[in-house]
Amino acid sequence: MAANSQFAIAVHILTVLAKAGEGNNVKSDYIAASVNTNPVVIRRLLGDLNQSKLVVSQTGANGGTRLAKCPKEINMADIHKAISCGKTFALHRQTNDDCPIGKNIQCVLEKLQVEINDVVEAKLAQFSLQSVLEAVEEVGCKKGKVLN
Amino acid sequence: MAANSQFAIAVHILTVLAKAGEGNNVKSDYIAASVNTNPVVIRRLLGDLNQSKLVVSQTGANGGTRLAKCPKEINMADIHKAISCGKTFALHRQTNDDCPIGKNIQCVLEKLQVEINDVVEAKLAQFSLQSVLEAVEEVGCKKGKVLN
DNA sequence: CATAACTGTAATAACTTTAGTTACAAATAT
DNA sequence: ATATTTGTAACTAAAGTTATTACAGTTATG
């Protein structure tokens, strides 16, 4: 599939901030090194996270970014909404109005899309940033531990 | 977001076949006209649907494609699986192993991905091709009717 | 208060993915 | 035999995503 990795990077960013601890500024350069990308990519995502009040940034010397709330109060759905990374599947372009199917399928698909989006967000809401941080620190996956 | 529209087109294709009725071959040209794309795009997707035994195709004069089962026995999850249209979100590329977060976040995200995928498929499984066809024929959306 | 260290963001380039097209071999009804 | 239709390869075009460069604006700190 298509798929940009912005949500994955955003989770990564916030996990780094959570690990840094409350009130500690982390620089985009540091995060970029962990994610292995360019600092500008990080700063752009931080902009979105900022708008959603998940993080607070500070310009100037000794600046950086820190969490705006504690990791228990941030969940994966918050992040998913902050990064407008959209839909599980895309609609197709303009269909043929002369065909009874082509004419109406789009709006049926749209409804389906909404239903899917709802269950995705509900599921994402079950995982807090805190739990992700813990899973990462415990290298939970190697032990087969499931997130929660 | 990214997102290809293959799933949407596949649903469209199968809805056209469902409307055509059991045992009736439909040509890729006809479907392409409804979807408003090139017949080859349709034939490629039909190939996937064929492999998943959702449709049967016939080459030669008077050939075409028809459903392999009745529309009540096909659901949106079947289609989603047939079109390997993947994940709700993409992972990011190689992270930095020297960072404790970078080193382990990938596999935590993978698990999350699996959980999300599961709820998506479970939800998709609730909608049969039959119900989609009915919704399209009733122009369900204009009436605010929800799929089911 | 000058300086160095940061963020924010625009502009743009490089890369990747997706969709569309052309072309033609193989199959088959009539 | 012939016309039709699928299946698929090869290629082009378009769109989307990520990476990079550059620099203006902010601020801690000596």
C-alpha cells in the first residue's frame, strides 16, 4: 500500500519525549538521530503535535520540545488525530455517473470508511503513550508481551 | 495520507458483478467504464480476486468475469485480504540502534499494527457484498441509511 | 547586548508508489 | 477461420512522500 509513516514517526517522537521526562526539552536534532531522518522532518511533525497541544516547543538557545501532558494522558488516538494521516483506504476518483453502480458507490464507500475509521480510533485509544514507552523499555516484543 | 484506491475499486468491481447476477460474464471494458479507468487496471485487480477465489474469469470471445460465490457469501474483509492493500499506517524506515527507543520501537509499532489490522478486518467482515449492492441500489446514502 | 543555539517554515529536489497506456500472446465461442 | 476477450509485460505519467538547503525569528547565557 501507500502509506506514509508519519504516524509511526510521531509515536517515536513522543516516546522519546516521554522517556526524557517531564519538563525536559529535547532538541529536534536528537530526535532526528533516533528516528534516523532529517531534523526538519521532525520539526514539521512537532508542529502538528504542537497544534494538538500534545507538546510544547521553545525556540532559542537551550530550546527544544517537551510533552504537554504526562504520558498516561496521551493515547495513540490522540496522536493519530494530530497527524492528519487519514483513511484506511482511499476512494477512487470520479466514477461514471451513467452507470447505476458508478453513480452511487462512492457514498456507500464513504460510509464504510467512516465506520472503519471509528473502530481504528477506538482501538488506538486503548494504548497510552505510557504503555508504549513501557513496552519499548521492556523490549516487550522479544518476550512476546502484548501492548496494554 | 497516502493510500491507494485498489480496495475501493475492487469493491466497485464486485458490486458490478453482483448486480450482473449469478453466472453472467462481465467484460473488463464494461467494468472499466463504470469505474472510469483503463481495462487493464481492472484486469489486474480481477487477477487478485481470482486468486482469492472470489471471481471466475473466462478468456476468449464472449468471455468475461463472474462471481465465484453468491454476494451474501462475500464480505468486505474477503476483498480487503484479496487485495493486499496492507496496513493502516506504515512503519518508518531503519531507526537508530544506538538509541534505546530507536532500537525497539519498531517491533512495538508492528504489534500495534497487527491489533489495528484485526479490528479493521473484523469490522469489514460485518458487511456483505449483498448489503453493499443493496445500499448502492437504494442510494442508501442520500437517505442516510447506514450499511448493514 | 552580542553571540551561539534552537525552532519554524518555505522552497525545492529526490525518491517512491500508484495509476494509466500500449502491445501482444493465448484462449475460445461462433 | 475469425473476432473477441483475458492475462501480462513493459513502459510512461502523475501523484504523493521524504529529504535537504536555507534562512528568518527567538532566546539563554556569558
